[in-house]
Amino acid sequence: MVEPDTIIDGRYKVISRLGSGGMADVYLAEDQLLGRLLAVKLLHHHFAEDQEFVERFRREASSAAGLSHPNIVGIFDRGEWQGTYYIAMEYVAGRSLKTIVREQGALDPAIAIDTVVQILRAARFAHKRGVIHRDLKPHNVILDEEGRARVTDFGIARAGASDMTLTGSIMGTAQYLSPEQAQGHVVTAASDLYSVGVILYELLTGVVPFEGETAVAIAFKQVSAEPRPPSAVNPAAPAALDAMFAQAVTEGCEGLVCKSTGPDSSYQAGARGWQWIKLKRDYRTELADTVDLVIIGAFAGRGRRVGVYGAVLLAAYDAGADVFRAVTKCGAGFSDADLAALPARLAPLQSPHKPARVDARQQPDVWFEPGLVLEILSAELTLSPNYTAAWGQIEDDAGLAMRFPRFTGRWRTDKAPEDATTTRELVELFLTARHRPIGG
Ligand SMILES: Nc1ncnc2c1ncn2[C@@H]1O[C@H](COP(=O)(O)OP(=O)(O)OP(=O)(O)O)[C@@H](O)[C@H]1O
Ligand SMILES: [Mg+2]
């Protein structure tokens, strides 16, 4: 415990303690040099003795320091002081989501969604830069007076996760850890999104989906128990989000997803002579459910892509009819290296004729038994809207959606006419951009 007026590392004058967690105390302090308020997180002494832990704490602080985003608490400085280590960061006046849920229970669904979308933006931004949070939980999200959510502790909080779980000092947060993380497997961006799914659940219902006395009991429930959907716990929670949560906590591959198509859908853009629709991976303030698209065919590449595939034909599974219906052609979105590796990856699925359960109007150069869910590795890919196989129910305003691990992003706000996804957007964009050459 550091007394008020103590000056940390000759620069940060402690004003008060903001709170304490499993590995550190956080103080409100004044930066004597710049005269501004900030938060100083001071590692508990017993962790400072663990060399490996300290090394990771420092390294992670550096990676988090590179993240400048409106929904991420910025890191200003880090250092050593009186035998321990500290991180100086932006001070956020507000309450953590944990405090809010403790005080008022479930949030208004609109606020819950808005908050989760902000967390996703932060996660998305960090993931793109190779930083995984590892400890997303309501304690690490501070909501300010304006409703802006700020995620703290990027990559820092779990610097020593494994032993901390053993000592039990972080008990109470196991509820937010993905099974892979709890089991000590490799932690990926999808693991963070699992945690976001649990946060979404808690904000909507006021309770966590998997409860248990110990970390082990919780981990067991995660893989064996079927949690009640959020809307069953809290009738005010939109039922549409049940699927979101289910998806967040179920294993799933990253891939391209197709929302729905139909006579009125974006695919009709082809009729206006637009050859391709660009999909860009980015979140918009909406969450949608997703369908996996599998590769069922490929077209021989030309030019730069001779010898590999120029485009792949994608299908979605229609469970009612038990067929894979071709949905679109994907022309880009793979790196050159991935594209070059694709023929070999797909070879085991190759079929000399159109596979039995495939419904497609186009004739690709090579057919595949549906099996491989397309993984999109770039931030952008190009789809042919000319191939207009309609599949499933047509939903208003639903176009193509891209799945970022376990969550769906929709469309970026800075889109151009060729980026439109829904009928309404197409009309709007078409009207506003009528005199502009498409793609220009
Ligand atoms: N930048 C900040 N601005 C304002 N308050 C903060 C800031 N960072 C942390 N806090 C507050 O300090 C408290 C302690 O944070 P800390 O990260 O040490 O613990 P935690 O997130 O609750 O748990 P854990 O140690 O498991 O991560 C939290 O209640 C949080 O609200
Ligand atoms: Mg924290």
C-alpha cells in the first residue's frame, strides 16, 4: 500500500488508490512532469521476485503501449521502483463493468450491445496488431460518463496466468477464460472473443453462464454444460443474441460467412454491371449470425495466378435440403503464399465430377467434395456478385457478413458503392454515387 503524496520513480505523485487486483494495486497519480492525472499500476512485491513474470510484464507492457485506440486505455510509461515494477497509463474516470453489473444487475440490452461492440473494436484493433488481451473480463473494461468503454490491461493482466491460477489469486475470473486457455493451450484471438461472449452474456443477464466453486469446476462446465440462453435468463435480452453467445463459446473456424441472398439482395449488383463486391473485415455496430462457406470448386488462375487457382466457388450448407448450395465466387483474399498452397490443401477433396450433394449453376475447372471451410487471411477479399445462387431465408438488410473468429463483423462505415451489402444500402449508395464511375 503506497501512501498519498508518495512520489513513484521521482515523477508520479500518488493521490489515492483506485483499486487492487490479483497482481497489482492501481493508484490515481499526478505526473509531476506534465501535470496531468494518470493511473499507475504497481506490481505486488511477491510477483516482482519472479523473473519470468517480470520479463513478461515488461514485454507485454511494450506491446500494449503500441496500441492507440479510442477503446483501449493508453500506456504512457513503465519502470522500476523500490524493487517492483509499474506501468503508468491513462486514467479513466468511470466504473468498471463489473462494478456496474454488481450494482445494477443486467444492463439495458441496447447499452450492453453498444458496450460489447466497443470491446470488439478494441479487440479487433489489437488482434490485427498481434496483441491478444488474454484476460478480457468486466473488471478490465471501464465505462466513462459518456458510455465510452475502455479496455485496460491489454496483454498484461495474464502475464503469469498459469501459476496465478494455481495460487488461486485470480479466482473469480476463470469464468471468462476460454477452455483452450484454461487448459493451457495456445491462446489466440478467438480466445479473447470467447471472453467477450461471456461478457455479453453477463451484461445481458447479470450473471455469468458458467459458474463453479473452483477453476476446474468452471472449466468442466464450459465443455459439458449447456448454459441457458441469455433470453431465457432475462426475457428483456434480445433472442437474436442467443446465437451470438452460442457462437462465441463454441469452437469455430474463422472464415467467410454468408448471411443470406435473394432476388432483392446485394448479389443483384451484378445486374448493374458491377463485377465484384469487396468484403472488408471490420466491425460495424451490429452483430449478425453466420454460416460457414465451404469450398466446392476452383477456377484455373490466369496471369499472375497461372498454376494456382484464380477463384474458388463457395457453398453454404442447407440443412433442410441436405445440399451445399453455391453462393458465390471468391476471387481474392488470400495471400500469394496461401493461394499457392491451396491446390495441395484441397487435393484430398478433389472430385472427378460434381459431388452428389452440391447444387451449383457454375462449372468450375475443378470440383471438391465440400469439406474445407474457407479461411480468409487478409483484411479484404473480393466476391463475385454475378453468381447469384439464392440460399436460405432472405432477411431484410442482411447481406454478406464476414466472420472474424467466432464473431461476425459486418461492413465498414467508409464503404463505397461497390461495398454495399444490402438492398437499402445499394439504393442509397447508388443514388448518392450515381454520377461517380463505379470503383472510381
Ligand atoms: N487506467 C485506469 N483508470 C482508472 N481505473 C483503473 C485503471 N486501471 C485499473 N483501474 C481500476 O483499478 C482496479 C484494479 O485493477 P487491476 O487491473 O489491478 O485489477 P482487476 O482487473 O480487477 O483484476 P486482475 O488483477 O485479475 O486483472 C480496477 O477496479 C479498475 O477499475
Ligand atoms: Mg485489470
